[in-house]
Amino acid sequence: MRNPIRGRLLSLALSFGLLAGVAHAEPPCADNTALNASCEIALDAVRPTQPAVGMIQVEERVRRMKGETDTLKFTRSRPLPVVRGPDGNFYLTDGHHLASVLSRIGAERMVVQVIGRLDDSASFWREMQARHWVYLFDPQGRPLPPERLPRRIADLWDDPYRALAAYAESAGYFHKTDAYFMEFEWARYFGERMGWKPVDRLNLLPALQEAEKLACQPQASALPGYAGPCKTPQ
């Protein structure tokens, strides 16, 4: 004989589970999304605020994340920061490498957090620069006008020296600090002293060995995260 109490309890449990699932779903990003709120947005709708990423890094992480099927859940636990601009677009201020990985594993949507709203189109880019929310330099450190920024995450350029700087940091050749865009500063430093020779996965190890020697030179002492003078003659 069917137990009516058990049936009602099961029904309540299922209803609660469904409601809990709905409660955790973020609304679509919109003009009225509140400051500091999280929302869901199409990856292709997010505007980059830097021209390039280190594709060697991106490709390595793509290989590690290929089994990740629930990218919304993944970004829900670590929403990427965006600023709503006067044109209604949402501008990604950090996490371009992760967004590039998500794009390459086929993600269509992600969860972001609105950390700012700038409504004055005349002062938008000036304010973005003042708040360190945009990096307007090409991979060789030359100034870049905002209109030359890629319009989609999938269109970001490759900066192999940015990847080299990231690997050098991971190896302890310099230290992570809170300085804005510090990896780009180190990327430029390495590139200038290595003559901007091509760096790819095949020659990454010798390039990293050269970066180790360069990172401890006196010329690098003004860079953020400088780890100190060389311990042995270089």
C-alpha cells in the first residue's frame, strides 16, 4: 500500500531541489544588473580590455580542461569581473586567459560579476585607464588605441612573451605582486632583451633558461616582483 506521507515528503524534496536549482541560476546580464551582482552572459558578447594573451598557456590549460562540461558551474564559483560601459557592453577587466580557454573548449556562456558601471562615453576609456581596467599596449609595448582592441575573446592576439613571463613567475624567477599588469611589464622586458625572437612550445625551455638569467639582472630591479640579484655570475 502506498504511504501518502512518504509520497508528500518525496514531492516536497523534489520541489525543494528544483527551487534550489533555480535559486542558483544567475539572471542574464542586463542594463539594470546591480553593481557587484553576478549574471550570465554569452562569451562572444564580452569585450576584452587587453589585446593579447599567452597562447602557449591557453593551449596547455585547454588540454587540462577538455573534460570540463559544466562551464557555467565552473565560472559560478569564480565569476570573472566585468564593467558595464556606456554602450551597454560588458568589458572583461581580468581573467582573459581563462575566458580564452573557455572559448576554445566550446563554452558559449559564463558567469561574471559586475564590478563597475561607467555611463559617460566621453570619459569612458580615460576612466578605464585611471582604474587600471584596461591595458592599451600591443605585445611589444607600443601604445594601442581602444578601437584596435579585439572585439571578442576569440579574437585575442597571441603574445608569446606574456606566456614566457607567466612561466618565469611560476618558476620563481620573479614574485607575484599586486602591481597592475606586471606580467606584461616582464614580458616586454624579456622581449626587448631577447630581440623579440620567436618563442613557441618547441623552444620554450631554452627561452625560459634565458629568462632566468635576465630576471636577476640589475636592469630588472625596477620591475615589480624582482627577486634579487643573481646568485651566480651570469
